[in-house]
Amino acid sequence: MNKQQKNIASILLLILAVIIGLWGIDFSSNYLMVSELVKNPQYYIGNEINTMGNIKNGTLNIEPGAITFLLVDVEDNASEIEVEYTGDLPASFSEGQGISLKGTMVSAYKIEANKIVMGCPSKYTQ
């Protein structure tokens, strides 16, 4: 192989590595702030949404079959929405923690979550 063929092969391998690395990333997940959901619920009711916030202290209720809590906006502590979740809890799940979640907004005041991840997406942290 001559030098030009080696360079082309290296570039192709690099492009292939980037494509494989990005394969599992979901670029369609746009996180909405709780304040956005509460301010304009008519746009989101009945739709699957991604949001993030902090679990409000004193609101976590864990019962067989359902976990409920209030999710507070990380930037506007006055904005909050009720979350009901029926899946397995992450190991470090507790009040005051930052989480991101995916679910369906079923009313102007409630989200039925089907996925919870501890910690907020890095683009929202300071």
C-alpha cells in the first residue's frame, strides 16, 4: 500500500468509528423544562415528553404499584408537576435529587413516567 492509500484507509476507519460511536445516541430527545410544561400544557397533553428537574422534598410517596412525587423545575422552583412512575427505581433515587424522565403528559398537572434516569442532562448543569 502506498502512502495515499494508507491515508484514505485511515480516514475511512475514522469515519466508521464515529458512525459506530454515534449509532446508539438518541438525538431526538429534546428535554422540556417543567416550567414550559406547566405554562403551556395544551401543547403536551397526550404526548410523550422528556423533562428533567428535582424531586421536591416531602413529596415522595412509594407504595406497591406506584411511586408519586412532585418534580420541580431546576431554574424556576415555583414550577412543579406531579409524576407517577410504576417501574423499578434507580439505586440512588431519593428526594432532592436531580432526575430526567420520559413519559406521557396525561393532564395539565400530571406525567405518567415510564423511564427515570438519575441526574440531569449535562447541558443543564452549571
